[in-house]
Amino acid sequence: MNTAELLNDHFRFEVSTAENRSHIKLIGIIDENADFSSLLKLKGQNISFDFKDVSSINSCGIRTWVNFMKELIGTPIEFVECPPLVVRQMNMVPSFLGSAIVTSVYIPYVCDECDHEQQQKISIKDYKSGLKIAQTITCEKCSSNTMELDGNVKQYFAFVK
Amino acid sequence: MSLVQSRNIILPTSATGVFSKKEAASLIASGCSHIHSSQLGQRDPLAVMTYQSIDCHQTACYPWEKSQGLQQVSLDSSNSRYTLINQISNSLQIKPTTQLCDRVTTCLEELFTNSLFHAYHLADGSEKYNRNESVVLNANEKILIEFARSSEGIFISVRDFGEGLPFPKIQNYFRRCYEQRDQSQIETKNSGAGLGLYVVFESASHLKIVSTLKQGTLVSCWFSKTSAFDPNYFSFNFFQGEIKK
């Protein structure tokens, strides 16, 4: 099953189902106009929320999301592909996570030479197992080795219990 | 308070030392309106500027507020805010997918909505505009924005001509946002979520608020290029007084 729902000018989501799990891709800006009520029918099922294409979340969007998570208590939920802006919300507002499990996040690197930013996907399972997060990587744009982690690992992964 | 006593206090409402954001928020909640987090303590140049301005009964003007190439725009409606945020972001030449862009644009959104929906009140004290409706401000209610970029970071300021933001209200914000880590962290009674200032405080390296009752509020922020919180380069200052151009 694949459905796309246009919710407003700034936000929409796409739902697909595979292997007994609903995968919900969130796209755009989560603000006071974001309406998740049509997803409540999935309560009790396995749900993955994919945040990769969320471009912004404002404080009213946080509240809307937290209230939505509250409605889904008891539902097995995982957050996948969380970009830095979603990780920031999880660290600032712990209830943003609700009872969900975070499966993967992106960590940001910025190149000192050319200012290029690239993100690396990290599995939270690997991180919990002791994966060492590289402080510097090679820039895919200018090939310099001065691409540094934009942030502090401890601060960034503070949401991991 | 032991936290304060272990560091330097110049005035009853000021603290210098090295603080985490949570410690600083705790100080603000307990009445501290000037905090300079730096290993230099009282010798921190920004702290010196703050104390000199307090001595002169003036509002401090920090180096980034005098940036070269300062640009000014205004906001007059809620519907135009996302377009304006994009314009500012483009003018600042920050790449849309970067953390710096996210921090700056998120704070602009929070400061815009605070000014649009919460700054202007009716005669009975209730908020004039409803968050759930489109707002077009009157000519005397416009919101003024200044911004600039340097090699070290980005400066933005947002000024409204509303009711003003009394310090006790800020204390309450910080108390709720930092002491409550469950759903009570979020405001449910009002039209806003009550997280805007918290988001700005967490995102900016330096935050200054100037407020005058019935004349408005100016929020001025400096964002370092790097996203990692640096406890050696962070300040919060609240001034009650004249908002200077």
C-alpha cells in the first residue's frame, strides 16, 4: 500500500506498508498546521517514522507531535533517519520521543576548507555497542581531511538512554 | 545558591564563570539577568562591557551588533514569515541543509511567532492575535529584523513594538523548560507551546533581550559557526530600558 497525503502547503507524509510495518515518511515543515490525526488509525500496529525529509520543526509543531505521540502510547514505534534538526528536538524536549525507539540518526560534518557539509548515517544499535564516532572525515567535495564533526558527540547523543 | 557562590558575583543579578546552559537557566530562573560564561571570569571582555553599561544605566551593545554589512527587513504578516526566513537565509548565504541554517532559521521562526502572536495585547490584557488565524499587523506594529554574517558566525535581531517582556515571565519560562523534563515542559493552556525562548537560548551562543513595558522587546542573538556548545563563549543578558537603534 502506498498513499501520499497533502496536509498543507508546507507539510505532507507518505505511508507505505511492508513486512507488517507501516513506514511513514514525513516531508516538510512540522508546525501548528501539521495534522497527524489521520494516522491514529495505525495505533497498535508497528510504525516507523522516517524524518529524513523534515526541513523544520517549530515549537507549536513540537507540541503537536508530542500530543500525537501521547495518543500512540502502547504502539511499537521507531524513529529512523533522524537528521540533526530532529536530534536537537529529542535532546531539548525529551517527550518528543514518547515511547519510540530511535533506530538511526545522521551526524553532521563540516569541511574547514570548503564549508561543505555532509552527513553520515549512524545506527543507534552500533553506537550503543561502542561504535567510535569519527571526529574528522574526508570531504567528498574537496577531498581534504579536515571535515570535522559539527557538534559534540556526548551532547549530540544525549537522547540515547 | 551554591552554584552562584562557587563562581564570581559582581552584582546580585550577575554571574561570571563557566556554566552549562542548564546551570545558566537555573541562575536565570533564580533572578540572574546577566550571565557570562567564560574561563576569563570577570575579565571576559563581554562581561566588562555589560558591567560598564550597567554602571552607566545603559543597554550594552555587543561587537556583533555593530557588524559591517548589517541588513534590515520588516515583517508585517504571519503568512509571509516563511518567505522572509528564506530570503534572510539566502541573503546570509547559509546553505539550507546545514546545522547553522537550521539553528538560525528555527530561531527566526520562534522570534517571529513570539512577536506576531504574543507581543500585541488588547486593552483588557489579552493577546490581540490568535495563533490559529492569519495575522496582518497594523502599520505601528511591524516587526523589524536586522542580520549580518561574518566569518565567525551570524547575528540576528528581532524587534517588536508590543507589550514588552518582563523578566519574571522569562524566569518562569526557564523554570518550566529546564526543570520539567516531561510533558509539562510544554505549555498547554496558551496558544503557543511556550518553548520559543528556550529553543533560542539553546541555539544561540549569545542572547540579549531588551524590553520596555508598553514599548516592545528586542531579542538579539549571535550564532557561532560551530554547533557544539562552548561554555567558554556564551552569555545571556536581559536589560530593562530604552531600546536603542
